[in-house]
Amino acid sequence: MRVLVVEDDPGVNSVLVESLQVAGCDTVDAAFSGEEAIGLALKAPYDLVMLDLLLPGVGGLDILPLLRTAAPEAVITIASGYANLVTETDMLYANLVFTKPFSLEKTRKLVELSRDISSNRLALRRLGDLMPLTEG
């Protein structure tokens, strides 16, 4: 499972990356600004994006629609101490909001559910006529 963490605070970013690795994520990329996040999202498909709101330069809510476009199948989680800034319109692009601080248990559950979503999406594609039912 590939995850993008968008968090400008190096300490918080590091803790999130480590928590996601402990929770079983294969690849965890870190971005420290909105611009960097968009650049990464355009280069690789993500299963999960964890997005802070208050970022230097372009803020999290400003890049949210762009992230949804760049990563249409990702579970996008707003992870912020400022969840009160999130509007109903923002939730058209995000799947859920975590208010900081949040627990490792909650992170593990998020990873588990995101993995299930990705797996089910792949199973649906394989059920169709353009993708084989088995690998190889």
C-alpha cells in the first residue's frame, strides 16, 4: 500500500510516516508543502493520503481538489488540529477528518480499511472483461 503524508512539521511528519510503516504500509512518501504533495501525487498512484491543513505556501484545503484529481482512488484523510475549518464542500474531496492528535490504533484501522478499499477495487476490475482474474 502506497501512502502520501503531507505535513509541514518535520517531527509530526516523521511520527506519521513511522506510524504508517508500523501499521504495515509498503511505501510512505513525505511531503512538507502543498506544492510538493501535488508533484508527488502526479508521479505515483496513492492508496491513502494524509493531509494537514496549515501548510506553507498553498494550504491543504487549497490543494484538496487537486489531490483528488491527481489521486482519484486514494482515501484522502484530512489530519489536522483545525478540523473546524473543513466545510461540506471540502468533504466532496476528502473521505474523512482526523483531529490531531490521534492514536496508533486509529491509524492502523485507517490503513486496514484503505487496504480493503484498494483490494476490493482491484477485485472489481478483475471481475470485468479487461483484466485477468489471476496474476500471471
